Amino acid sequence: MSEERTFTQDDVNQIVEERIARAREKWAKESGAEDLQAQLQAKDEEIAQIRREHFQTNAQRDVRDELGRLGVKDEARIERIMGFIDLSEASDSSFAVEQVRNLARDVPELFPKRGAGSRGSKTPVLSNEKPLSREDVENMSPEEINTRWDSVKAFLAGERS
């Protein structure tokens, strides 16, 4: 007769844990979980790249809009200014727009002059129109009244200066 072997609870627990570990390894190999995990990670990286590109596009659009508000219209000048803007560090497009404002403050020669002290308007100043009289308004054709409507309206409102 062979001798009976007895097991302690710790022995049984260890045997069960070993069998579970072997079963998990076998299942992982057979199920392709590692392949799925690698595919999932590749998709996550692809999504992150698409998000970065989308952010870059939006940030560039916002920077161009801000440059337009600051009066920069020349494409060569826009490209030159864009070279000073770092879009890689931005967490949102407001960061890039803030860089434009800082650049306008720190390097004003990149931006056109605005306001007082500018080189003047490109629109010629027309001679001042003489104030309208009652006779002038009565002799106007309907087309002439339409073209000078602001002056006629001011006259009718009592502004006869």
C-alpha cells in the first residue's frame, strides 16, 4: 500500500495559485490579448497625434485672426511673425494668441503702426461739404437725397451749422 499524502491549507493555496497563473498565461497567449493591447496603444498614439494636429490648426487660425485684428495683412509678414510663435508648448490657443500680444509689445517693428503717430490714412480726406440750406434740400433729386442722406437727416433734425 502506498502511503497517503496530506496537504496543508498553504500547500493547497500554492497549488491553486500556480494552476491559475498557468491558465492565465495560456489564455493570454491563445486570446491574443497582447496583440490587442499593442493595437490599442497604437490607436491611442494615433488619436493623440490627430489631436495635436487639430490643436495646431486651431492655434494657427487664432494667431492669424489676432494678427488681422492688429492690422497685419501682408502674408510674408504673417509668416515671419508665425516663426516667432511657439505652438508646441501651448495647452490651448489662447496661449498662442498671448504670444502674439507679447510679441507686438516686445518687437513692435514687426507690426504696422496704429493710432496717433501713424503715417496717416490711405483714404484721402475729402473737402468738407458746405452746410445744407432749405433751398438745397428742396432742389435735390431723390437720388441726391439718398447719397447725402446723413447730411439731409441732420438738416431735418435741426442741425443747421
